[in-house]
Amino acid sequence: MRLFAAVLPPEDVAGELALEVAELRKLPGADGLRWTGRPGWHFTLAFYGEVEESVVADLSVRLERAAHRTAAFELAVRGGGQFGHGRALWVGASGDLPALRLLADRAEAAARKAGVAMGEHRRYKAHLTVARSREDVDVRPYVQALDGFTSRTWTVDELVLVRSNLPRSGVPGEQPRYEVVARWALGGAG
């Protein structure tokens, strides 16, 4: 199964972001982007790709341990940026970014210890993808529009393991479906 570890924004923060994205979609050229749906908004901590069913139990134990070793922390959705010359438009984060990076590092280490091939380690960049393009696109107007956006601050209190079900229908614009496999409270709370 195709898995990743993530932090999910609470529903009201996703609602704030949805209002901002609705404004972005009114900008010239917005129809040329593939906008991600609200159910798919998340801060990926570690992407695992295809994981054998036999490894999921060990991965889960290790992710639970990582969650319990990490204290809850404050986060907000803020600003924006791009990867790959406009191939991905994202919103960023503000708040306790060192704690978010630590949780991402621990989620990656948990996978490595469970035997999941992770490839080369990269420094974590907090982002939540809101649109993609198959081609290079000038998304500077969108990034500038996101510059003044900040959601309310919330307490991140859980680590989530998510299954990504890729589209199979062949219908243009179909989005992946995301399914929460497990949740673990941070800092041993709950």
C-alpha cells in the first residue's frame, strides 16, 4: 500500500485555506493548474511509497514511539511558494517549525528502522500542496497573493499515517483518495 506520515490541519483551518484558494482560483491562468481538493490537504512528514503489508505493523510501532517522543506544538498555515518552476504551488507554515522538522525526521527514521527504503535524506520543507502543473507555470501571482495569508494557530497533537489511493478511472482531474490508517497522540497525551 502507498503510505505517508503527515500532520493534518484541523477542519476550521482547512476552511480558512479553502476560502483563500477560492480567491486564487479567480486569478488569470488558474484554469491551467490542477487544484488539490480539501480532503487531500496535509503536511507530509515522510513519504514511504509502496510499503509491503508485512512491514506496516513494525512501521506503526515505530511511528507510535516517534509520536510519543515528540511534544505537541503550535502551527499555522502561512504564505506560499513553489517547487519546480510552478509545477507545485504550496502554502507554508509558521509556528514551531523546528518541532515539525523533528517530527518529520523521526517519521523518516521510523521507516528506515522498519526496513522501508527511503532514498536520500533531504532537509524537511513544510508545505501543503494546493495546485500542480505538468508544465512550468509562472505562479508568482499566486505566491504573492498567498504572502499575506495566515490561518489561525492550532496545537498539533497527533501524527497520522495515511494511505494514498491513486486515481484509476482515467478521468482528467480525478484526485487521489486519502485514508487515515492510524493516528498517534504526540507527547504521550490522550
